[in-house]
Amino acid sequence: MEEDIIFEVHWTEPAQEDFDEIFDEIYQDAPLRAEKFGNRLLDAAASLRWSPYRCPRAPDAPHCRHLIIKKYRIIFEIDEANLMVWIRAVMFPYQQYIPHG
């Protein structure tokens, strides 16, 4: 793929639920930290617009790639034909990705 191609980034409902759950857990103890975490993770996901191929394949889901941000990882799939990146999950790096439904 060429360097100047821009992908659309879409969050699946399960990935959005993962994000919300993690954010809410952090927010209960540290609202400011939750805001920083949320912004950092959303910025990282948005950065996939320009270079999703920079991320390695997820060992537990060969059809997906993952981006590690501190102690979390974003599992995503590239739809090259439609120039889309689908965020599938947000989880701890030690968790195994199991596709939803």
C-alpha cells in the first residue's frame, strides 16, 4: 500500500464496550488519569488511519494486528479493499483475543 493512503477507523460495538469498561474502572479511582488514558488510547487508534501496517500481527489472531499502548493493546483488522480499519477489542496484553459473536 502506498504511504499517502488514508484509512477510515471504525470501532466495533464490542471494542467500544471494552474501552468504556476500562475507562470507567480507571475513572472510579483517578478521573484525571482516566481522561489522559482515554485521550491517549483514542489518539493511538486514530493514528491507524495513516499507517496500520506498522503494527505486527496479533499472535492470537493472525487475521488481526495489534497496537500496544502502555498496559493495553488495541486489536484491529485491516479491510484493504474498503480502506478501513476495524477496532475489534481493547484489552490487556496478556489476554487472548477471542472474536465476538
